[in-house]
Amino acid sequence: MTEITTHREVERKLRVHGLFDLPDLVERGVADRIVTDEAFTLDAVYHDTSTLSLFRWGITLRRRTGGHDEGWHMKLPVKGMDGSARDEIRLPLDAGPVGSVPGGFVEVISPLLREQALVPIVTLSTRRTPSHLYDNEGVERVELVDDIVSVLRDGTVVSVFRELEIECLDSEDPLALEMLERAVSALLESGAEPSSVSKAASALGPRTQEPSDVPEVPLPGPGGLAVDAIRSVLALHVRHLLMSDVAVRRDLPDSVHQMRVSARRIRSALATFAPLLDAETAATLREELKWLASELGAVRDTEVMIERLDAHAEALDDPQDSERARTILDVVLNQRLASARSSAIAALRSDRHQLLVDDLMTLAIDPPVTDEAFGECGDVLLPLVDRTWGRLVKSINGLELDGPSVTWHEARIKAKRARYAAESVANIFGSRMVTLAEGLALVTDLLGDHQDAHVAQSIIREVAGHADVDGLTGMSLGLLHEYETDEEIRDRLRFTDLWPRVRRTARKAGLG
């Protein structure tokens, strides 16, 4: 099977009328030299579900012939960036004929499809004239293409429009980005109009701009209905889980962590809002989300341990101790990581996961609320957050500096639930709840470090017990174990300094 390749695309689209004259971009100071190639033709067949699911998620999928990069292309949004940046993943033409989307692409976007078939939906024929923009050092930074786009139905042209695309050749090159912005400004000054939709979306019309299968829902104010707040919170985290699922399938950095956090946040929301939800539905989903978080956990936990133990091994006084400890731990943990990733991907490909995804989409759109959920947020939600906070306080009151690690871990779990509960309503109840959520984030981070120190000690003892560990390596591991033991105690001391400040913040927010 041909491997999927990825290209980060940073481009701007502009619409112009058929008789638009391109300005002289050299005279305007945009580029030092411009070379324009002969025009050529690109033919692209776009694929989607019958309900245009992909377009509504901001994804385009096509099979294109003509040009230097002909093949199957799928463009996906980039988290944290505006619509001018997208990741384009590619496969060659022979990966599948029109109407048969390559399995590698289907695998990536399957969480968003709800088992709908992908079919050809529109054909575009583009007459493209490319121009290459060079700076005064003779380096090509930007490509500008002038496209005459024909929309075809059953081989007949039904409409024509003209579009300009300006793209950085290197998406991380600041000089290319500057040149792109200068080019866009010059074209806008000459009468071009900015556009944020793809060619195919323009051809298909306003249906492509409708909300996705899990639409974004604004949070209400304190006087709004609790059901609207529940719907907003669930939609936010289900959307994040679905896009993180796509990222995991692409093996993107931090994607497993993000997906696991989303699963935990949804599970926590179901627990916090439990009195306002159908008990059976919420319990079933919480159990399935627990399974998903567990499947992803081995990957994330191992990644964290590799990074942590490598860094702490470097902190040992003797470089030879550092090298011996790091070498044996990296071998063991990287083997464990490979196995964990295989297991996680298998779980994501399972029918169980697909059913969970479908159920979560339904949950976000139409949460199974009780009549009490139609009360005002201020009356209904604040007591639920207070209940979660009270459970945390009770757990922390039972902690002892020299107590067992398990009780500290239990406090960490309750702290996460309290944090997620506070974060879910923070923008409803104002700055004091926001401050509390920030304080609880510090608590969970610190207790997370404490738990990592405890787990690290267990891993070191496990590796030290292997038959092939020699005496010197065993001594080095012993020093690292001592380091992690000290870290665990230091984290407990740090926590005793932090906790009183967080309690005061909670009281100001109206809790406890």
C-alpha cells in the first residue's frame, strides 16, 4: 500500500470577475521578479456523503488529474489556525478510481462519517495559469494561480467562475508569509474580494456552510436554561474528541493525549450533570468512555514516562549513571509504546468504538435531560459544581504527608472532576469561577506530577528486576528510583502550600 504523504498548505483565496486585470506585483513592491507559466487544465471529482458531512466539518476530498501533483487529495483543518492553513494529505491516482475512495483516507475520517458512503458529488474543470514570485535574493517564496473554474454536471458546463489562490511554498518561512500578505493586499486594492470557501463548496452552494453533525452551541448566561449549558458543554467536548480521533489516526503529536482528555471531560460532564440526565443512558456512556480512555491511556502514560525518566536520568550526578539508566528504560518503554499504539488503533477501528462515536454525536445534539434541566443555570448548575467541590474537599482532608500514594491518587481523580466541572460553567458564572478553574488546573497538574513520580518508581523497580540487568545498571536505576521518591515527597509539600489558596478562591466563587 502506498504511504500517505502530508503537505501543510497556507494559502489565501480571492474572487475576481472574468475581466479582472492582475496588477503589476513587481511595481507594487510585492516581488522582485515574477515568472508566469503556460496555462494547463486540472480536472477534479470531489467526494462526500449525500449529506455533505465532510464539507460541513471543513474537509474536502477529491481525485484530480493534471498538474504536477495529480492524485487523491484530502484537505483537513489545522487546530489552532485560521482557515488559510490546512493539511493536505495525498495518495497517487492509482490508489483508486473515481467513486472508490482509498481505504487509507476512509480510515482517517471514519469517525465523522457515521457509516455513510462516500460518493462523487461534483466535478470541476480548472484552467490554471501559475505565476512564481521571487524575492530580491532570487528565491521563489510564493505561487499565485489564476483559475478559471467550470462546474460540470453530466459532462455539461453549468457555471463558470474565476478565483485567485496565493500560496506559500514553505508554510513555515516568515519571508514567504510576508510576501503572501503583500500580494493579498495588492490584489484587494485592485478590486479582488476575499473568499474563505473552496472551489467545490462554491459550486455546491450554501449547504456546504451549514453546521456540522455536531454543531457548536453558545453557552447561556446565569439566567439561561441549564439544558442549553449542558448541550453546549457536551457539543464542545464531543467535537474535540472527534477531531482528536482523526488526528490519532494520522499519528499527529499529542493527539492521543487530546483524545483521552476529551473522553475524560465528557465522562466528567456526565457525572457532574447526572441529576439532570437519564441515569441509564449516562451510566452506559460513562462506562464506554472509561473503556476508551483506558485504551488510549497506555500510549499516553508511556509517552509521559519516557519523557520524564529521560529528563530525570539526565539530572543524576554521574553521566555514566544517566546513560545506563536511560538506555535500559528507553528500550523497555519504547517496546511498550509500540504495543500500546497498536492496541489503541485496533480499539479505534472496532465496532464498539464506532457505536460509541454514534452515541456521542446523538448525546451532543439531543442530550437525554430530565425536567429539572429546564431550570435556570444559576439555580440548577451551581449546586452540582458545589457537590463535586465538596467531594474533593473531603478527599483532601483525609490526606497525610506520609500517607499511602493511593489516597493521593484518589484525590487527584476528584480534583480533575472538580476542575472540569468548574471549567464547564466558568464562562456562565464569571471571573471568580474562572479563577477557581485556573486554581484547580494547578492542583491537578501538581497531583498529576505526584502520580507520575509514583508510577515512575514502579517502572524502575520492574525494569531493575529483569534478569539481564547487570549490577552497575541496577545501581544506576536505584539512584533514579531515589530521585523519583524525593520528587513524590516534594510534590506533597508543594501541594500543602497551594491548597489553602485554592480553597479561598472557591469560597469567593460561592462554593463550600
